[in-house]
Amino acid sequence: MKILVLGGSGLIGNFFIHNSTDHEIITTFNKNKINTPNIISKKINLPDDWDKLQNLILEKKPDVILNTMAFSNSDFCETNKEKVYALHVQVTEKITTLCSKINSKIIFLSTDNVFDGQKGNYIETDETNPINYYGHSKDLAEKIILKNENNLVLRTSMVYGSSSKVRFLRYVIENLSNNQEINTYDDIFNSATNLSELTNGISKAIEFNANGIYHMVGSSCVSRFDFATAVAKVFNFNEELIKHVSINSAKLKAERPVNACLNNSKAEKTFDIKFSSINEGIKQVYEDKNELGIFNT
């Protein structure tokens, strides 16, 4: 199968590329070139280089376009709405229109931030109600994608794993391994998602030719404090170094949903997969770090 990965130098796109050797992979990058054997890699900076992307899609006619591109920092999105709208919404609309003409499936990576966080354990049919611009732009993009019933939206959140690109996990490990205190929020909750399980879920969705919406997330609903504590236990760090604070003390530009945790039962049942709990997932990261030498602990 021919798959075009948009955002191949990012966390999810890059991991997917390196674990999808059974497919013909084409990918785009912006700043960080992808030097992987047998992969066609094109430098494309969107939205400015739309013509380049359009020509690439028309030339290669991929079976699937996996769109992992995003401005994922909620605070950046809140203060750069025009840039975010251009990438998340306008580019999505152009890609969707083009792909409908050549019969290419789009898989769009979305977020738990499409929900307001008032109840948690959201299922795919729950009504969206984003409270920040990041979630709003993704919600708009989802609706565009799903106008074509062949397309697929995969919502995920709080992705961690054996990669140097995982920011929060790296922050926790680097500081605790050096006996440095860390402050972690204890009053917002998300579904912590193992990176390798997420990319395996994407592969399964491609294999099953799935469409509609699925929640591709881990099985634990945790705060940042819970997450850091799980890391400390598995890595044998000093848990007393982890200090819990309220997100209200951070004075962030974008409001965060209090409990945006997603229910993953539809994905698990449909694709016959099992997502890890936070403890199981962190144990896997610990085993991988010994093998890969990613973290200096």
C-alpha cells in the first residue's frame, strides 16, 4: 500500500514511518530532513507550499494520506489563530477536496481537546464542545474530513514513548534522574497513550480500511502528577521530588479541559487491540530505554 505521511519528522509521523516497512512510504517534512532508506521525503512548508503538496499527491496518488501535521501547543494556538486556522482548517479542506477526486483515504490525527472536559470518558458519538482554539480548529477540521464517509479521524492524547521527541516524559526523566524537583499539575486529566501502541493502532485502522471516528488512547485517565509518579515508581526515582500544583497557578493563555479522557473500547473491539495502563506503558518505555539508550538515566 502507498501511504503519504504528512508531518513525517514529528513524533507520531516519524515513529509510524520507521515501523511501517511493509508499505511504500512517502513523507513530507518542514525543517528536519528524514534520512530513511527506501522512503521518498519531500520538504514542504504548509500552507505556503500548497502547490508542491498538490503536485506530490497528484503524482503519487497515495492510497492513504496520514495527516499528523499540527500546531500542538495550545497556548501558541490561542495567540496565533490565523496561522493555526490556515494549517488545521484551510489546508485540511484543500487536501480533502483533492483526495475525494483521486479516491485517496485521509486519516486525520485529532485530539481530546475537541471536548470541554466536563465529564470525561468521552465516546466517539459524544458532542464536541472545545474550549480553546486548538480544540476548535481540530473540531472544524474533523467535520471537513468526515464529509467524505471513506475518511477516518483518530483522536489521541498525552502521547509518550521511547522517543527523544516526547517532551513531558523527557522533562520528568531528565529532572528526576538528576534529583531535581518538578512541578506537575494535579487537576487536569487526559488519557496517557503509549506511542508504539498508537502507531500500531493506526496500522490496524489502515489494514481494516476503517472510517468514521475512533479514540486511539491508553486505558489510564491520569493527571500530570499521576503520570510523573508512575514514571518515578518504574524508574526507581525519588517520588518526593514530584510536587503537585494547580493548573490555575500557571496563568496559561489557553484554557484546558479539566477531564478530557477518552473511552477506547470501540477501537479495542474493532481492531482487536489492547491499550496499556499507564504502569504497563511506562514499564515498556523502561525496557526500551535500556535497549535504545534514548534516556541518560
